[in-house]
Amino acid sequence: MNVAALAFECSGEIDLGEVGAESRKRLSGFTGEWLEFDGASGRIVVRHVQPGGTPALSAVPAELIALLEALAPGERERVRGGAFVVRDRAGVLLRLVVEPGAVRVEWPKEDWSHAYPVPLAEALALVEPVSARVSGTLRFGAAPGARTQLVDFIESFEGLYPDSDLRLEREGATVRVELEGVCVGPQELLDKLHELADPPASLEGDLRVGSFASHAPDRDYRLQLRGGVARAERPALWRED
């Protein structure tokens, strides 16, 4: 892997609480590529100047520990805490959680039992249409020919990979659809479904959207369609304390 070619980034901050003058002097004198001490807020923050050397995955943990070591032992026990999330093009890699007297490393784990709603437009922007992987079920009322139109649309967009599957059947006026790993833009798919559904309120379904690109769990989301209205939710990635 060409690490230099990856676009690393880091977000978050750590609230140190009350810090004495000697510790502030040590913190202010720290020179790192990614992190720095913000004296006005009393927090460890990500530097505004983007670094061009050491990847965040290796530099941020080392710099964070060095900054915490600049505190007096009693001050480390009284930090208010916070977290940094380090990611690259493949998605979230890890989270560094600071607690009084401790640093905890966490890797993301999708927890759909604690999913939370997000604006639909925000969710649809998470995955590039050309790499979107869509699975789930749909049903909607439609005029004759809708089944063929939907198949033609999906196949003309990107279509099916060898491990993908698309099944459609008509029961009277209702079209039922099952998708498994189909490559199609979620926004474009919603637009097509709204065009085909007759009446529009007949559109129902549950879709899971991911990516055929390098896995990025912080970009996965689900779409729920009820009465023709789409809502989005994303999974919790970190344990709740």
C-alpha cells in the first residue's frame, strides 16, 4: 500500500480542564504535525495547517500521548476528556478516547440497534453513485411495463456484479423487488421509483446502502420508504458509555 498516496485526516478535540502554568508552558511549546494545545480553550485540537509528512494513523496517537505527558499526574486524572477520530480514504480507522487518567483505542463496529436518523440529502451524499451497493426490498403499485423499465434502468446505470442479484415479480398491480448488492445510484434509484410508483404513496421498502469501493463504515446507511416518503438512518459506530 502506498501510504503517502492516502488522504488522511483527523477530527475531534480533548478538553484538559484546569491546567497549571507550568503545564501550559510545556503544552504551548509542543510542536507536532497534527495536534496542538489551544491555550484559549484549554483543549488539545487538530492543527489548522494541514501536515504533509507523517500519516495521522501513526502520528496522532504518539502526539496525543506526548501532550498528555506534559500534564502533571494530578492534572491527567482530572482531564474532562474527549476523542479524536482518525480516518483515511477507506473510512474511519479508529477513535482515541481520552478519559481521566487513561486513553482508550476503539475500532468502529456498525451497531444498527442504535441507528440514528440523518437528513436524507446528507445520507445520499455519503456514497458515490458509481460505487454504491444497494440491497433490500421494495414494493409499489405500477402500470404495466414498470418492471421492465426498472430493470432497464438498473442495467443501464451500472447494473449487476457477479455476486449481485435482482429479482422482480408482479402480483396484480403491485411490483415486488429484491436487490442484493446491486450497483445503482441511490438518488437516481429513488427518482426512478417515484416516477414508476402509481399511486406515489404505494411505494414501500427498506434498503441498505454501502459501497463497492474500500469499505467505509462511516458511510453506510439505510433508507426506509413508507407511503412514498424516504427517510435515512446510520448505525452507531462506537460504544456508548
